[in-house]
Amino acid sequence: MRSEDRDRDRDRDKNSKASRGKSCNKRLNILITLYWIVIAILAIHLVKLQIFDPHKYREKGRIQRANHDFAVRGDIYDRHGIKLATDRIYYNIYARPVEYSKTENPRRIAKLLAPILGLSEANLYSKLSNTKIPVIAVKKDVDRDTAKKVMAVLSDNNFRSISLDKKNTREYPQGVFASHVLGFYNFDAGVSNGVELTAKDKLEHAVRATYEKTRDGRIIYKIPTDPIGPTRNPKGQDITLTIDAAIQHVCERELNKIIEEKEALRGAVIVMNPKNGEILAYAVYPTYDPNYFQKATNQQIKNWTLTDVYPPGSTFKTITVTSAMELGKINENSIIEDTGRMKFGGYTIENYDYKQKGAPGKIDLVYLFEHSSNIGSVNIGALMTHQEFYDMLKKFGFGSKSGIDLPGESSGLLAPPKLWDKGLHMTMSYGYGTSVSIMQMVSAVSALANNGVRVTPHVIKYSEEEEAEKVKRIPTVSPETARTITKLLAMSVNNGKSCIKMDKYNVAAKTGTSRKPLENGPGYSGAMYTSTIGYLPASDPQVLIYVVVDSAKVGPVWGNTIAGPVFKEVAEQTARILDLKPDKVQVNTPQNKKKEE
């Protein structure tokens, strides 16, 4: 029995070992299979990356090494080549302590660079010794000449821990000059305004070379790499403005003077060539220095002549009379009834001089313009239906943007005729009931100075191809109507005692005064808008001038007393600068001889 038991135990052990061996072999086979599956997956993935889909990771690697060359924004000039905006290139110098070595240590670097950078060697050494910072700002805003000296030291000593980061900033050499035309540009934030915004594509359109750099900033030269490309600074296109710096200077000077003298809130002077729409001067107050635009308030930066609207007042009477004449309701010799005062719906409309002069009675159009008759304008406006008057105002561009190449322009406020009533129609006839922008008035009146055709106002000089696309010529009234209104306006100025009358030129112009609406809610404040708009020489208009002063506080506040003197001075200086040919016959009197002397 014992022998049989031993045999049985031996067989049992053999079977148990055989079973365990089979189990281990099975697990091993499974692991080997999984191993080869993993290897196969990795192999397939690598094949896919390297053969079928290599672009993604190649591009990632290229981007890590790639660098675009440094691009400079285009310059901006006035029409005579005076530089108004340009880029200034500067450098920021950094140190990377991880690159320090025995020969390239903080002590040696400080000794070589401190004299060049105008820094204390001890202070520079202390700064460079702070190895806890991965990147140390050695000095910022270093000029180009200093940077060249630093680069020479780095090259001579084969320093790798010091790098120069080239930057550029926008500068405006003339300071506040034409700031609302130029606008501003900030490279870091990418924000801009004015021409800097509207001409952004041109100013930044530079042909850029792309090359690759190592981690320490060295260029990787390959066969296709242009060896000279990285050394160049590609530059965007330069922009020439229509602005004449001399005329702009006169406008800014006279505007600032009247603002200070009359303690006014805001003001603007615009000078335009009505024949081609070129803005020769564009002065806006309050102003700011675009070099420090971050310090300016929103009110200073805002070009309110485009964004804000206001009731134009008596200058709008030129539009009312022109509209009625174009529709055949009146003619050059029409006589209008002027009762001096009328009541309507609880409101009273009267001429500004009614209390002193009473009712003029029958008046002609020259008298209407000369004495700025409200009642005469209302009666002429009443000759048109709501729809007729509205259609004419739309032709003049009211209720639409002028299309000037500056940002932020408003369309103004012009209600559709179905919302008009008699009261709105009446008040609109003499410059209330609608709100316009200053640029809309410039564009509308320019049609009278250009034989009935409005030309898109613009501040950028365009090529012939660009001009055909961007500058529109819009027929507004007939040449006959435009010439007749021009003659009547010039006669009204010459007949009167207005300060805008000139010795050598016939001036077709109209002054205006309007109450300033309340900012929050209906009604009017006690402040006034005073304005004068006109063009000269009346026989062949070359310049249109519009002056607006908001909320003057000192002295009599009228268009003729506030805006008028500014118009006169700007007109005289502009005529001198442009050498305009006089169109007024000089009477040879002793008084005129003294003026000439």
C-alpha cells in the first residue's frame, strides 16, 4: 500500500506541475501577443506620422524655429511731404542666466556693457547675478546706435546669454497737429484711430521674409534662405494726405484762439476743395497729442465733428432756398412775404431782429440771406410738400454718411416724411427739426460751390484707380441753381456789414446760430452753436470753409460775432497760401490805396 500511495502522489505532482506549466505558457503567450500588438500599433502610428501625415508635426517644429522679419509701418505725410507719422525703432536687451559660462559671466558682461548702456557697472552686475530669474531685463528702449555697439560686443566675445529684441513704436513728430485726422496707433495693443485705422492695410502692407532661428536666436541658413533678407526691415506703404500743413496750422491757431477768448466748449474748422473733395485742413477742439493718447480723455480723442449731430441753424437756410428753387417753386427774383413773426400750435416763430425792426414785409432772396429771415425761410419751405422737401434733403446727403475716409461717422437724424407734421416742416426750414453732422453740412454746401455736384470728402490722396473707386461725384442740383444761389449769397455778404466780407474776393457764405439741445432729454440748454459756412472766390470756388464753435460764453454769441471772424481770418490766410486769384474789382479810392501800402 505504501508503494501504491507513493506512486499516486508522484503522479499527482507531475500532473500539477504540468498544469501549472500550461497556465504559465498561456499567460506568457498572452503577454507576448499583447507586446507585439503594442509594437504593431506604435509602428503603424510612426508610419502614419512619418509617411502619411508628416505635415502637422513638421509645421510645429518649423513654427518653433520660424521667425518673421521685423516690419516697419508706413509713414504719413501731408500733401507737401511734411512727415506727420513715422515708426521709431528701439531695442530691449535681455540676459538668460542659464547660458552663463566661465568666460561669459555676470562680472565680465557688466564690465563690457555698462559703459555702452550708460549704467553703473556695480548695479548691472547685481542685476545680472540674480540667477533665480530665467530672463533678466537688462535695459529697455535702447536706440539703434547703442544697440549696434552692444551687438558688436556680443559678436566679438561670442556671448550667447545676451539677446536684443527689436521693437517699434509710432511717433508723431508734429505733436497735436491734425491729431483727429491722423489718429493714433499702439503696436502692443493693436488699437488705432483716424487714418491710422482706415489706411491700416496700406500702412502695414510689407513684403515679409520668413526664416528660422535656433533657441538662442541664431538664424538657420538653408539653401532657400535669403542671406540679406533678415538684415532688412520691410516697410509698409507710405500715405500722403490731402492736408496742407500751412492751412492746417492757421485753422488750429485761429480755433484755439477763439476757444480761449470766448471760453467755448468745443470747435472745428474744416477747409475743403469743393471741386475734388480734398480736405485741406481739419482742425478739431478739444485735441490731444497722439504720442501720449493713453493720457487723453474720451472727449479729447473723439472726433465729434463726425460722431455728434446738432441743429445747424441759419446755415441750413441755404439748403431750404436751394431745394425750393431746384423744384421750381421760386426763382432768382422771387418776392417772399415776411411778417417777422408767426404763431403755430402754441409756438411762436420770429426773426431774430423782430423786436427791433418789426415786420420787413415783402423781401427778396438777397434780403432773406443777408438778414437771415426765419419767417421768409418758413414760407419758402411751405411751398414744398413733406415728400418733396425730404427728397431734396436726401439728395444733399442728409440722413446718410458723407463717405469720408475717417472712422466713426454718423448718419445724422432725418425723420421720414410720414412722420412729419406742419410744425416739423416749418422748423426744419430754418435749421431746426433735423440734426446733422458737421461733415454732412460741408458735403451738402460743397454742391453749391461745384456746379451742383457733391464730391466725397476725403483726407487721403488716392491714385487714379483708387479715386475712381472711393471718391464719388453725386449730382445734387442743376448747375444753374447752384450758380444762382452762389450769386445771391455773395450779394448778401457784399451788401451787408458782415465781418466775413473780403476786399479782394466775393464770398458766398451764410452765418448761423442755433440753440444747443439738452444731452439727456427733450428741450434746449442755454448754450449756442455758432457757425459760418461759405466758399470763395464766388466766381470760381476753390475752397469751402466751415467754422463751428460750441457754447461760447463771452460777449455777444452769434454766428457773425464768434464764428465769422475765424472764417474771415482762415479765408484770408488760405487765399494767400494758395495764391488764389482775386475776383472782386477794386475801386481806386484813397482808402484802398492806404490798405495796399
